[in-house]
Amino acid sequence: MSDHSIPKLYHRYFVEKQDERRQLFEVVADRYHPQKGIYPGSFVHITPSLFISEMTYIDSDRRLSAFFEDSKVREFIAENKVYPQDPVIDWYQSDYSEKLPVQKGIFDVMFSFYAGFISQICKGYLKEGGIIVCNNSHGDSSLASVDKDYQLVAVIRRNTDNFTISKENLDTYLIKKDGTPINREKVIKRMVGENFTKKAFAYIFRYQPKS
Ligand SMILES: C[S@@+](CC[C@H](N)C(=O)[O-])C[C@H]1O[C@@H](n2cnc3c(N)ncnc32)[C@H](O)[C@@H]1O
């Protein structure tokens, strides 16, 4: 595919930086077969739409609407998607903590990468039994791990462009190097994940609300 047919911002921030993470979304789609996904703090990271047919993106970046309104976005997704149906793409140029016209409780998967405490603030978008795939960069997986509404079900390991889902030895993850319990208040204050003895690229939690 020529560079001209790739949406400009996506090319600059994800293709040029070799950070599309295609296989990450591929392995999640293959394992969990999500129909509807939501990606708060996505910026223009539209790679999930290549593997998941209905995606909602939310980001406060002022360039978001112009990006998604460009016909190149739909063309790029249409040319690269792996599923047969037409993609459904919704986007909101907004703070994800604001009340949005997005239905709650219907999403099979939510993604949270480098964009704050999405597991906490956007929890209501997930359906019961849905999953969140989050990393620990800002501490979101630290917070999810001490939230009774979530249960760790798998981790994603990364080896350059290869991503694999593992369910092995899950009890050996999310353990702090200094042996103390995860400190929710400290994570929220510093917006940095706890330092774990064994790290994964991302953690997959199932949402089963207790209340
Ligand atoms: C470092 S980028 C990460 C983008 C993408 N998740 C990725 O993995 O490449 C963080 C993005 O989160 C967005 N963001 C952070 N806090 C947000 C909030 N409260 N509401 C909406 N977007 C937010 C920023 O605008 C930015 O585009």
C-alpha cells in the first residue's frame, strides 16, 4: 500500500514510529471475538478497526474530528480490515470523563494505553463479562488489579512486532518489586504504574461488577 493512501496523522504517529501494534489487536480479536470495542484516549490509533468491526474512539485532541472526517480513514480501514462486514466507526473529540451520547454497558472490549485511568473512569461502557486490555504505563493495570470489579484473565507479551496472549502463571504478575501491596492513592497521584517483578506489555481483565 502506498504511503499516500495512509491517513497522514496515523502515518506520522503510528506507521513511521513502527507502532501500529496490528498483531496486538489481531490476537485479541482472534481469542475473544469482540463485536463492539471502545478506545478512550485513542488519539488516531485506528488499528483496532482492522480487526474489530464496530469501534468507538474518544480523544480530546483537537485534531480528532478532522482526522476522522477525512475519507482516507474509511478507505484505509476498508482496504486493510480482515473481517467481511462493513466497519462501523464512531468517534468523539471529547474528554472521556464527560457524559457522551455513547450507550453504556454494551462494549465487549475496551482498550487503555498510555492515556490515564480508563479502567476506572470508563468502566460503565463495558458490558458484564466484557474485557479491558490495558497497560501499566500510567498505572491503569495497577488500578484494575485492585478493583473488585475486574479479574485478571490473561496477559499480553510483546516481542518487537509479535504479541502473544498468555494465561500461564497469572499469579506471578502484578507483584510489586518491594513486596508491598499496590498503593492505589499513590498511583492516582503520580500517574505512574507500580513497579512489578514480572512485566507484561498489557493485562487483560474481565469485568464482572460486584455492585
Ligand atoms: C500518549 S497518547 C496514547 C494514544 C494511544 N492510546 C496509543 O496507545 O498510542 C495519549 C492520548 O490520550 C488522550 N487523553 C488523555 N487524557 C484524556 C481524557 N481525559 N479524555 C480524552 N482523551 C485523553 C490524549 O489526548 C492523547 O491523544
